[in-house]
Amino acid sequence: MAFFYCEHDNPKKHDPRSLLATLLHQVLRQLPAGPWDGLEVDPFSTTHSLESLCSSLKTACNHLERTKPVFLVIDALDECDPATREELLPLLISLGHDSRLLLTSRNEEDIWNALKSFPLIAITDQDVKNDIRQYVSRKVRLLGNGDSSARHVEVGDPVLLEGVLRTLREGADGT
């Protein structure tokens, strides 16, 4: 598996070159000894063209596929600006034809239009809220029950426990 998390506040985390070079670097590190020995890729290099990085990534994935399945995960693609996405989406689509590719994004029209021929799973705000509610409830109830993995926290008052749950759920705001 190789992954990249896009962040709009960090230029290195939404640059197409950085994204492809980082994925390539992660895949190369998983390859057994062979034709890739000694090849080091600077994850934030700007000396390679996008096309050459994408081609190298496809080749590296094909080599790694001989030993184990390869999954490429790009999270928060919507964090890239539209001009970057316009440059990046065709390359990602070409990767998706040869690899197991998982892209996550908010509902941005350009992304959805580019990927409409691929299987899409939409997750609603309500889905996220339900997941957060379940996760927070489970974790806080474990704390309230004296779970041994919970360090220095014990909530014995059920009213306080419910107040903590409500505050955490409301404060999560879908993230």
C-alpha cells in the first residue's frame, strides 16, 4: 500500500509532483531486491515530469504486483486546487486502469465528472455523524467502565458521561 494525504494549507501536500513521487517512493521501498536497487526518489522532487513519475509508478506497481497486491490511496483529493486537479486527474485515471486505486474527496463537480466511469461510493454527512456518534460513544463508555487501556480517566457519573458524549459529538463537526 502507498498513500498520500492532500492538504490545501501545505503546498507540498497538494502538488501533483509531490503526490506521484511520494507514492512512487513508497512502492519502491516495498519492492524486493531487483532492478530498483539503489534508486532513491526524493518525495518532494521537482526534477521529474509528471508523466515520467506516473510511468515509473505504473512500472513499479507492476513489479510489486508480482509479489503482493498494490493499493494506492489518495485521501482528500478535493484539498487540491482546481487547476492542480485538472492536471492530476488524467494521470490518476491512467493509474486506476492498472492499479487498485482509492480516492477520497468531498463532492466536487470536476472530480465526480472525471471519475464517473469508475465505481463511486457516496458517504453522506449523516453517515459521518452516525460513525462519529458510534465511535465516541464506544470510546467514552469504555473510559466510564474503567477500561484498562484508558489511562487516568474515570467517569462514574452517568449524567457527566452523557454530557461528555454530547460535547464530543457536537464538537466533531463531521471530522
